[in-house]
Amino acid sequence: MNDLTTSRRRAALLALALGGFAVGLTEFVAMGLLPEIAHGLLPGPYARSSSDAISRAGWSVSTYALGVVVGAPTIAVLAARVSRKRLVLGLLVLFVAGTVASALAPTFWMLLAARFIAGLPHGAYFGAAGILAARLMGPGNQARGFALVLAGLTTSNVIGVPLITSLGQDAGWRIAYLAIAAVFFLTLLAVWVVVPEDSAYTGGSPRAELGALRAPQVWMAAAVASIGFAGFFAVDSYLAPITTHVAGLPSTAVPWALVAVGLGMTVGNAVGGWSADRNLRFSLLLGFPCIVAALVVFALVAHAHGGLFVGAFLLGATSMFLGPALQARLIAVAPGAQLMGAAINQSAMNIANSLGAALGSVVIAQGHGYLAPSWLGALLGVVGCALTVVSFTVEGRSERTATAHGGRAIRPRARANESP
């Protein structure tokens, strides 16, 4: 890939980032359209209790997240030797199919099945596209490659998600999903045309990818992300009804609330990446108290118009401050398996997505109100912080024990043939 012209290289990187943009759309747009989905596919329950129907519509967020959890490691194992460009193209085809099926689903249960299918390629896409982007950038740019693809997702929360949410409110949620499918199809064409061919990944194997699951600290890091990050999704999943029912704003304000979250995520991602590169442990131990504080502040001020937007920004900023640190922690403790490493991280984040949306649905359905998930999320953040302390403590004891016995703690490292 070193003989590419500058314009071709930039076009290829843009195509891969566009895929991240589309993934952000399909993951987050549902959160702003839950009232429309509930009204369209659950008319009976919606007529009896709009809050109950909206909480049930939140299952569509959870089933997408479950698709990510199942698909990410499964595809990582099955596609260990597949060329990354062919893998990305196949994943985009699956995205198109799942998103079109979502738009055309005749019943609520069919929608849940379609959202599960649409979630299957999510984690593997970030892994494979990130590897391709790193190769395009050249040696020593592995982290920047993954960051570029992730930047597409954060950008979508600032621009794309509010626009598609507004489209869904005006023209219907089905039109919104068809628009997202069109973005995936455009990405498919762009990747096919401008991303150069790469050879099959001969250094990979299903056994090697599965080897990443042997390290106990991998499971601890995944638990930290799954539980500690769930608080953000417990609130973000129900931002639309919070905006209209709690803050008393019209539905046209929902996209602007999403913009506030997206701007916070963009700022938090940049600051969090800078902080994690300098002191990973400090970033994690600082990040969780910050997100707990943001959730408490949101619960206290979201009823006010200005408070809603300030709180939404703080939620986005503190959550994505943690994002790079959680990814870096998982990479640090996982054996060298790039695709599986990215898959585990995406699975953990989407367990958080599913867990947060599901628990939020429960407390809302029990009549505690739309701000109850904020308090629940704060509790989950405290648990995440406690698990982080436990993880570092266990790791430190292991290192001290190894040193006392005249050896040293064994740290997993990436295999040479896995560098981009």
C-alpha cells in the first residue's frame, strides 16, 4: 500500500471513516426515535401508556447491542484468515441487509430480529477497517488508524444522528433507516472502488484469535467496560422522552439534545485519548468519578431547558473520556490478536449498551420516571470504578509476587505478524 498516491490514500481513509459514520447512525438514531417506533409498531400499548410502550421500544437498542456482542467475537474467529478488504465489504453487505430489514419490519418482533442482524457486523467492522486504515497510514500508526474509523462514529453523533433523527420525526422512522442503509451502500461502493486490495491474513488463525480469551485480566477489563459504561446508555437511550416529557421541549428539540451529546463525545474522545496516552491508570480512576458526577448532575438539572443541554454535553464528554482509556486497557492486558481485541472491546461496550437500555426500561416501566435511569447509571459507574480498583490491585499483587520469586510478571504482547 506504500505506492498509493496521496489522493488515493486519503480517499481510501475517508471511505473507511464513512463506514464508522454509518455505524454511528444505525447504533444511535434509534435512541432519538423510540417514541415514533413505539407509536408505529406498538399502537395498542402506546395508547394505554406511552411511557410503557417507549420502554418496550428500547428493546430495539438492546437487541442491536446483543447482535454486536454475539457477532464481534464470532466473526473475528471465522474471518481470521480473510483479507481485511474482503471482510469489510462483506460486513457492509450485512449492514445494508440488516438496516433495510429494520426499515421494512412489519411487526415489533421482526424489528427486533432485524436490529440483531444489523448489530452482528458492528465490532468486526471497527477491527478490520481500523487495521486497513493503519496499513494505509504506514508503520507506527496503528492507534491512529483505529482512531480515524472511530472518529467517523463520533462525528455522526454531532452531524448525522441529529439530521437523521429529524428526518425520522418528519418523514417516519422507516425513512430514517432507509437513509442509513443508503449511507452503508455508499460506503460499500466507496470501499470497493478506492481501498486497495490486500492479501489474505496468513498470520491469523481461529486458535490465535481465541487465545486472547485466556487472560483473566481481559475478562476483568471487559467487565469494567460492560458495567461501568452502562450508565451512559441507560440515560442516552431515553434522551428523546426526557427532552419532551421532563424538560417539556417540543420533539424538534430532540436532535439538538443529541447534538449536545455528540459535541461532548467529540471533546471527551480527544481529551481522553491524550490523557490515556500519558497515564492510563489515572485516566480510568479519574474517568469513572467524572461520569458518576455527570449522571447525578443530569438527574438534578435535566428538567430545565438549559440544564438538559448542559447535562447532555457532560454525559457525552465524560463517557468518551473513558472510551480511549478502556480500549487501551484492554489492549494492554490482551494477548496479541488484533481482530479479537477490537471485538472484545466492542462486545463489552455493547453489553453496556444493552444492559443500560434494559435496566433503564425496567425502572421507567415501574413508574419511577424518565430520570430514574440517571441515578441507576450513577450506581453502575460506582461499580465500574470499584472493579477498576480491583483489577489494578490484582495486577499489582501478581507483579509483586512474580518479583518476589525472582521472576517477573508476564505481560501479553502483540505478535510481530499482527502489525499493520
